[in-house]
Amino acid sequence: MLGNALTYFAGLLNKSELNEIKARFVTAAGSFFTQRMAGTQIQPAAHPFVILDEARVVIFETLGGENNAVNLQILVKDTDMQGLGQLGDMPTPEQIIEHKKALFELVIGRINAQYANLAGAPTDATEKARFIQALAALASIPIAIARPDTR
């Protein structure tokens, strides 16, 4: 889903750098579990979600332009996670799915509220639905590295 979203925005925004970031993301995501299970220390720059953050910066800077407030109103923050409740140390698969569903729905509502402010957002109904789904997939995952302007 994330790889497809990155491919979608690379084409829509005509940003070849997103394809490069996607390739690094897919490689990092593919080896992440194996490395974790082997106890291998993963450098922050090689962590899949840090790489995903790079893509989100490119996408949201393009869509929101100078309007950082639009971007910050869409992306999931720590306060959103706290507002949905903590999953605990050993959440069940059902709890994880419900939590992710709640984040996704939260972000879709935010995207719809900010849609008119997103530069280059499609107007065609079918494309709009694809756009919202792809953007929600990327925006509903909390930011990996805390930045003062995103938390």
C-alpha cells in the first residue's frame, strides 16, 4: 500500500526523486524484520519509516507549498495517538487493526477538510478518491523522527 502510494505521487507530482525514495523504502522494509530478529542495529537513515518521512516531506511540500499549517493539520501527531488510546505492550491483531482504522479515518477527514488548499489535487471524482486513499496511507503513519514543528 505504501509503495503504491509513493508510485502514485511520483507520477501525479512528476517527482522522480519519489521513485528513488520508494526503491530505498522497499529495500529497507524488506530487510527490516530480518535485521530486527537478528539483533542487528539499524541506523536511523536506513529505517523504513525514516525513509518514508523523506517521501512525505517531498509530497507535502509540493501539495502544501508554503502553507505548513495545511500539512500539519493532515499528518498524524503524537497527540492524535494519545487521543486514540495506547495499544499497550502486547496488542491483539484486532486492536492493531482498529487503531490503524481510526488513524486512517482521522486522516481522511483532515484531507477532505483541507482538500481545496492542496496544490495539484485532482478535481475528477475518481482521481480524487485515489488521491485521498494514497495520501491517507502515507499520512496516517506517525512521523518517525520527532521534529519540533510536527509534534
